[in-house]
Amino acid sequence: MIRKSTIEDKESIQQLMYLCFGDNNKIEPYENLEDRYYLYFKDNTLVAMTGLTSDSEYGRLEIDWTCTHPEHRHKGYMKELFAEMLNGVQEPVYCSCWRLQNKNKPNLY
């Protein structure tokens, strides 16, 4: 099931981001959670998330805090999230990716 985030999703979002990015003490990803992210739930568990922000330093829409639970990768969840999120978006979208420690490839393929 895909839906937009709510304030009540904060703990689930924090847990997923910890699994994907490690210890992230930044407060910003957990602010303004109402409708900020698109969330993918499998059996009532948050397994993937992404967002689209207009508050970008690049002056255009930007993909925001995107990750998939390590045990749920390569199952098409992110493809579904992106299709839902970008449906109807006509303007250019900026997307960057991270390469985490001890990984030889970036997380975005």
C-alpha cells in the first residue's frame, strides 16, 4: 500500500532511515512529516519511502530522502513509489545519490 506520510509515521520513518543510512542525527528529515513523503507499506510495515521537495538548493524539484529496507530491495517498490509521486509532474526533477561507507556502488541505480 502506498500513502503519504503523517506525523504518526515518525518512528517508522526514523527506523527505516537508520537501517538505510546508519546513525543519522539530523532533525530535518523528521520535520514537516504531514504529506512530505510517499510511503510503501508491506504487511503494515514501512519498507520504502521517498519524497519530492520544492525547497531545494538547486532551484527546482528535488527527490528527498529515498530509501528501501535492505530486506525488501529489488522488488519494484521504489519503481511504484516513483510512478505515484511523479504522476502529473511536468517540470524537471533533480536527483542525487549517496555512496555509503563500505559500499562500492551508490544506492541509486
